[in-house]
Amino acid sequence: MTPPHLSGSIRALLAAMLATSLLAGLEILQLLPSGIGPFALAWSINNHPVSSWLGSLLVVFLLILSGRPLFSLVSVTLGFAMLIYASWVKIDYLGKPMTLADVKFFASNLIENAVLFKSYPSLGAILLGALALILTAAILAWRLAPPRHRSTRMLASLALAGLLAGAWLARADGLNSALPQQATFGDDRALGNGFTQLQKFEATKERNVADLLEIFFTDASTHFTLPPHINQQRFQASAQRVATGKPDIFVVLEESTFDPTLLAACSNVPACPQPLFSPPGADQESGPLFVHTTAGGTWLSEFTFLTGLDWRVFGPAGAHAPVNLAHAMRAPLPKHLQGLGYQTIAIYPVGGNFLNAREAYRQYGFEHFLAVEDLNLSSDWRHTKDEALFSKALDAVAKLNDGRPLFVFLLTIRNHGPHAETLAELPSTVPSALAPLPPPLADYLLRLQESVEALSQLSKRWLDTPEPRVLAWFGDHQPLFASTATHAQHYGNKLFAQPPDDNQLRYLTWYSIRTNRAAGAPTATSNRVSDIAYLAPRLLEISGLPPQPSDDATRLIQEICPHGLALCANTKAVSEYLSFRIWEQHEVNGASQ
């Protein structure tokens, strides 16, 4: 009898089944490298269900439409590769993987947010290049492989759907003991596995491709979470105090400003020490400041200074505070000052709709919000010097002042990255003392010297008056080049009783508070280490103003955790403090006992 003729598709299917069975046997016997084999694949799908399902769905969808397997696989594979590369780039710049929330955050006002590519043209070039590569490869794949017969399309779709369903049902970790145990989802199961993968990344910093895709597609940073409600007696509401005065207050967020002597490249370089970071005078309190972001993310420092809450306590959603959190904050500093009779004014150095700023600042409690378009400044913020910004701001504030005491919060932009990467990118007038330094550091110091002079002039204009006034400034984060540089060996020993490790030093900037009020002059005679979440209560105290209800609790937690909540070993006190502010003081909408 003549054996039945088998079509090419059937032969391929049988060969695939045989190969799968052989590989499964080798994997069970642990004769394959770790992570290789059908059970490892099934385990990966089990632990990355959203990205696996979506990738399969996209391939099947394109296959059904086009009938071209090569085109479908190439298009989806390159698209996923672009997402992975974009996530790597974001990790390099901000230390966080990319999610769909980042896309939403950026696309919320695409025209103004696209200013990012003016500052970092290499990112725009990479994006355009990646899109061109995907388009070119897809066209080539379309032309190289003709469409298959309709029955082949349907057979492939059914086979892929069957494999997907089988992977979901498989208990791969039970058959191959060498695989890690399947993740426990708990209450996060309904929200997607991306939360588990994001927690893994935070703990290990491993750039696992499957994990990064799962984090992206589950959009694990859209909805904020609240710390648990804990019964506690340690923290109580602030005692009522009477104001000893209502001085005008001017606070400056100094873009990317940190003490350059932190870096090893500044060791024994006379040009590096700057007066901004000198020991404080009799009318000043200043010192190192821990912030909660590095290499970027100014909006996070804005949020924490204005609310006194570490954005990280709200889960991954905190990374997009202007969109996800600003509307839920019930007790920011500007609202407290409004209640004391203050006029609140914000000065913003870029377009007002950049990263939802105008709306976020309204939610924070600012009556007036002046962006570059309101100040008649150039939209090319790379050349907006502090001196010009301060001058425009003071003129605008004088016109807006209605007789109430003032609270002005101004953001600078001059030292925003990128900084020069080569000597050719430095100005031709670079001082000889800076020439031997790495170009990014030399560029930073050039701009910093401009900021030092501008702050000195602002200090004279603001404080040299009989009217009671306070002037404060703080650095929002370190620039990218500093966050990856080698630190000076003994820097931490000079400033800390227990020096931070290298990673913690990457979150270190500086702050200063000065006043012309004799009654409110700081008593500190040496550098005082603080955390950005602790600044507002200290500002109110030096200003002679009544505290917010949670300020006494903040002073207590500062004694327990002087370097901030994230670095604190007393996790019980941290949990009680957060519960007090969020659940007892109701500082966040949605928190009710």
C-alpha cells in the first residue's frame, strides 16, 4: 500500500511537534542551558501574560490581514525591540523603565512636550531612525515573502491560538524544577503582572527584556496607591501657633544644581568650590539635600517640595505626579499660605502646558502661573539665563502684587542638560582653569557661575529692604553626567555622621534659606543635612508662620529619619507617619477612615 502523501504544512507541524517533545525531554533532564526549552517559554508566558498575549494577538492580526508570516513577525518583533530600546534609554537617563503612562504623559500636550527633542536631539534622531528601520524592514519583508493561501492563514491562526492557550494552562515551573517559582500576584493579579515585574526591577535593576515589555504594556504606573492605614499614637497634629510676622517669601528651584566637589574629577581643582555651597552665615541655613530623583524628573522635586510627600509612597503612579497626583493633594504648601492671607505666584521657565504644569500648579494652590509665553521670554529655554528670568519675574510680581504678602516659587532652567560632551561643544571663551576638566563638568561649572552671580543679585534685590523677607533655593536633582560619575572619596565623611553609599550620593543636591528678619534668623552654624520633603516646615518656621497640621509630625520623623523616608531603617515609624498624614489628616483625596 502506498503511504498517504503529507502536505508540506503537515510535515512541518509533525517536525515541530517532534522537536518540541525532544526539547521538553532534554529540559526536564536539565540538559539544556537555563531558560531554554518549551517549559521555560511557557513559564515566561505565564509570568508575562499581557505582553505575551498582545504580541501573539498582533502577529495573528497582521497574519490574517496580510497572509504574510514573515511580514507579521518582522513588524511585531522590531516594534517590540524599539520599545525595549526606549526603555533602556529611559533607565539610562532617569533610572526607570518606560510604561504606557509615559506615552500618555508625553502625548498629553505633544507640541510643547516635544521641546525635549530640542534639548536632546540625539533622542529625536534615535526615534526617527528606529521608525525608519521598522518601516524599511516591514516593506522588505512584505516584498520578499508572497501571501500564503487562505487556509494556511486560518491554520496558522488556530495553531497560534492553541499554543497561547496551552501556555496559559501549563504549569511549567512544576515540570522543570530549575525554573524560578511562578510569581505570586496576590491582589495585583487583576491589575496585571507588570507590578510584580516593576518591583523586581526596582530591587535588582536587571534589564530583562520580557520584564520590560510586561511593565510597559500593563501600564503599571497609571493609578496611585495609598500606604496602609495604621493605628498609631506617635504622631499628633501640630499645636496652634501665632504668626510672628508675614514676610514675603521667594523660593527658587535651581535646575540641576549640586555641589561639584562631590565628584572625583573636582578633587584639588580650584575652580570647583563655589560660594553657594560654603558654610552658612548668621542669617542663613544651608546644607546637603536629599532629593527623590536623579538625572531628571524636575516635576518630582516640585511635587515633593510643595506637598511634603515623597512621590514614591504612591507606587509607580507617583512618577507622573503632575498628571496622577496633583489633583488629589488637599494640603500643599501654597494652599496653606493662601489660608494665611498670602498671594501665591509661580514662575515657570518653559511652556505652561509642558507636562501638565499649568493645571498641576492650579491644583497645588497657585493663584497666578506665569510661563515663558506670559513673560515674553524665548521658548528656546536652553538660552534662558537665570538673570533674565529673575528680572522678568520681579517685574511681573511687582505688577501682580495686590498688597497681600507674597509667596513666589520660581523654577530656573539654565543648567538643564545636555551638557557638552566634547571640547568642541564648549564656548570658545572657556576659562583656562576649566579646560582640563571633563567637558560636561566644565560646561556645568560655566553655567553654575552664571547662576551664582544671578542669585547674588537676586539676594540683594530681595533682601536689602526694610520689609521682612525670606529667600530660599534648592537643587532639584543632579544632571545626567553627574549621576553616573565617580564620587570624591571623602565627600560623605565631611558632611555626614554616617556617610551615604555611592547610590545615595547620586540623589544629593543642596539647599539654602536666608532671611532679613532678625527674629527669624536661623540658628544653625554648620551645614544641616535635610530631605526635600522636610523643607516646607523649616521654611515656615524661619518665616515665623504658623505650621501646617502635620508639621510637628514631620519634625519628629526628621529626627528619626534625618536623610528621608526612603533611607530610614525605622520602617515602623515611617509607616505610622504616612498613615497619620494620609489617613488621619486626610491630605490625599480618597483617603477616609
